[in-house]
Amino acid sequence: MPVADVLGIVGSAIDTVKKLREVEAKIANAELRNLIGDLNMALADLKIEIADLKDENTRLKVELKQEKERAIQSGQLVAKGALLYFKEPPPDKPVGPYCPNCKGNAGKLMLLEDQRTSGLGGFGDFHCPACDAWFKSSP
């Protein structure tokens, strides 16, 4: 059942409780008044729970989208020596090189910094700013 339908049902129930409150004002029965109050509280709790479920649903949709993107990226990455490159990069990503450590350990796609002209060639040709690893160029 869509969330909008559930919210509609809850809204109708709240309207019914309001009508009961109007009737309640005319009745001196304390037990009936307590039951109506309990029903009103339960409906308020239900609205809060529905809002929480909507938030969780949105979060899970975002996570699913990110996981799908990671899976697509993994299928498009190829190893050249120790470095990773895209066969065909997505529009928002350079071809590479990317850090194999970050991709393997954390699932992150981290672009390596080219250090070939920095004078730090003793460490390697490419540096990962995330895991601080150094890599030599592929032969």
C-alpha cells in the first residue's frame, strides 16, 4: 500500500477522532473520554512512525542508487599494472588512475594525484590522498 494511501487513512481516522471529541464534549462519560484520548495518542504515534518510515525509505533508495553506481563502476574499471582506469569513464569522472587500495578496502573510487613532476619521484609516480599510498607508473 502506498504511503499516500496510508496517510489518507490516518487523516480520515484523525477526522473521526475530532468528531468523537465534539460528541465527547456533550457526554459526561469519563471512560469514553479516556478511550478517545487513547485513540488520539495512538494515531499521533502512527503518524510519527509513518514519517520515520518515509525517511528510512528515502535513505534506502539513496543507498541502493549508490550501490548500483558502484557496481557499474566496478564493471568498467580495468587494471593496468597496479593502477585502475575506466574503460569508458562516466561523464563526471576522469579516466584515471584510481587507487586500488581504496577501491579494494573501502569501495571508494579515489583519483590518484600525479606526482611525476613534483620532485617526489623517489616515493612513486602517483599518490593517493586518502590512504597515503604511492604507486609507480604502469610499464
